[in-house]
Amino acid sequence: MSTVLNACHCGYTGALAGTQHRGLFYSLTCPECHRSVEAFTLEGLAENWNKPAEPKQVAEEARDV
Ligand SMILES: [Zn+2]
């Protein structure tokens, strides 16, 4: 089972800082913009990481137009 991580929202494509917290959950952090995601499984971690940027921001931008 292999999981592909997308580039960060900031465009960073290098190595990410992955941490396992006492075997309870995992976190992944971008060293460039410090965006971080957490999950209980590596699969969930990749899923969270690959999610597109917050849809809230899109709504706010749309309202400005
Ligand atoms: Zn980033």
C-alpha cells in the first residue's frame, strides 16, 4: 500500500516533517509554510494532507468580487 502526498498548498514539494506522537497519532508539517495536519493513521494523514485548501477562503474571495 503506497500513498502519494501532493505538493503543499504553498507549492513546497520537498520532504515534510512527519512525527509520530507516542504511537497515538501522526502529524505532518510543511517546513516552508508550517501548515500541519494530524490523523490517527498514515492513510488518514495523507488524506488530510491532500485535501484542497479551505473552501471558506474561496467563499470570502467570491463575496469581494
Ligand atoms: Zn507549505
